[in-house]
Amino acid sequence: MQSAIEKVIEKVVHLFTRKANTIYEIRLVYDQYSDEVNIFFESHKIGYPTRSDQIGRLSGDYRKQLNDLKQQLHQATHLTVRLVN
């Protein structure tokens, strides 16, 4: 059985297509009202608006592990990972 993090990494690998003049990044957002960590995959092709797709949602228990989660996602995907509070 896959963990929630492995499923997110699998989705990122599927969405990451390496197009020219495109910036890719993963954004981690903790929503205090719903007590969830939302994970977004963002791509920005120069001259076009940023596209943001929600690829995961984790329970608020992961809030204390955000830095570890950030590092784990970066090591697995080699993309920029931003924390937004």
C-alpha cells in the first residue's frame, strides 16, 4: 500500500513534462481553518498565466512535518518546493 506522500510524488512525476521556457514548482499550503495541508503542482510558461493543480491533501497532523515533507518532495522530484502559511 502506498503512503500519501508516495501518491503525491507519483502525480508530480506524471504532470512534470519538461517543456521549454516553463517554470515548475510544488507549493505546500497549510489551511488552518480546515486543518489540512494542500499540495499544488504549479507550472508557468513564460507569457502565459500560472497553472496550479491541486495534487494532494493531507491531514493537519502533517503540519509539524512540513519541513521534512518539503525536503522529501524536493529530493524525489528535484523541483522547487515552497511552503506557504
